Amino acid sequence: MEKKIFYDKNALGELLRFNSEVQKEFQAYLVLLASGGKLEFPEARKITKRLFEIRVTQGGAYRGFYAYLRESYIVILHFFQKKTQKTPEKEIELAEQRLKKYE
């Protein structure tokens, strides 16, 4: 089922700060996400009950958080460059905080 994707305005700014190769890879995954409705591991994984992560490795580790809204919408909430093995809790909390605006 086709999904409509939209960006939190802060997330779009975060994505645009990455180099063009990282941006292209995220965009390719988002096209797949929109057309298929979901991504599988290792490209994505579930982080919390409502939060999912897109995983990009392009000269470093990059992550993008998204969530499903209603039947046919996906909101892109947050992008960041991962610098540690474990996803920092503050990054998850930021995405969760942004998600509250859309619920």
C-alpha cells in the first residue's frame, strides 16, 4: 500500500546538512518506504513502539527516525550522524518529542 511521506521541518534541515551521497541514499530508502509501506532489517529497524530507524552507512553511520500516522502517512522526524555503537538516548527522545506534535 502506497504511503505519503512528509518531513518535520527540523528533520529536513538535518538531512540537508549531510553530504549529497548520504542524502541520495536516504532518499532512495524513502522511495522504497513510500511504495512498499515498510523497510526490513538491515535497512531499517524498530526502535520503540512507534519509532523506526533508517540505517545508512556511507563513510560513517547515519540514522533517520520515522513513524507511521493513521493508515497512509509516514512522518520523518529526525536525522543524525551516529558516533557511538549504541543509539544515543537523547536522539531517540528528540524524535519522540517531535512525534508528539503529530499525534
